[in-house]
Amino acid sequence: MATKSSKRFAKLRRYGIAIVAAIAGVGGVAGNLGSIVDLWDKVTGSSASVSGEALPSVDIGGTWQGEVTYDWGDTYTETFVFRLEAGEVIGTASFLQAKRGILDGKMSGDKLTFVTRTQERLGDEPWKEVEHRYRGIVSQDEIRFILQTVGGYSSHVPVEFVAKRVSK
């Protein structure tokens, strides 16, 4: 007849074996993750990195320009200068034809996102920060943007425009 402690040990041993088997199984899957991603790319025709973010599908490096009609009716030619470094987008984007530094620039697949900031003042009121959020879909020589401006003294509706590549 088995004692209480030997029954407890047998139960722990069964659980331990199950845990080791589970870890070994996960290790086998993790070891083959690169192969799984490669197979996914072949099946879907897309590229994905192991981290889950798609690799940039187009080199956006260079200068781009687009005619932007803002929600208040004025139209300006805006210039964008991009450089791509490991999925991070750096450079400048003009707003009302003034260069602004790109913040939080990212490119994943054909999707481009970044932010610029300005300040606005209304009469004698204090300055307020305004954030301009850009989302774009990139093809070889064209970016279809949606620009959303938030903050400041007035509200804005999203603005859509197209930027074309000027130079690489």
C-alpha cells in the first residue's frame, strides 16, 4: 500500500513530465518560427517580420510633394523628406509650407505613420500645441495620406491628399 507522500510524489512527477513536454513542444515551435514565417510569406505573398510587424514594402527615401487643401479652404504645396532606417521614418514634413521634424515615424508594409507638431495662438490667449497625425498608404511613387489635426483652439476634420515622389 502506497503512503500519502509517495502518492503526492507520483502526482507531482506526472505534472512535471507534462510541463517538460509542453516546454519542449513550445521550443520546437519557436525553433521553427522562421520557417513558419517564410511559409506564411509564400502563401500570402506578404512579408512579415518575426516581431509581427511587416517589413517596409517600398523604400520611401527621398523627397515627396503634394497639394493639400486644408479644411478651412486654403491650398498649399507641402514637401516631405523621408529616410527609412530599420522601419523607423525620420525626416521633415511641411505644414503650411514650414518644415517640421517628423516624430514617431513608422513604416510597416505599405503603411506609413508619423506625427508633427506646431503651436497656435488666438489673439492674446496662450500658445497651444497642435498635433498633426499623418497616415499613408505607399505605392512606388505615390502616398495617399489622411491628415488629422488635433489640439489648439479649433477642431478639424481629416484631410485627404496625395503626395508624389519628386526625387530619391
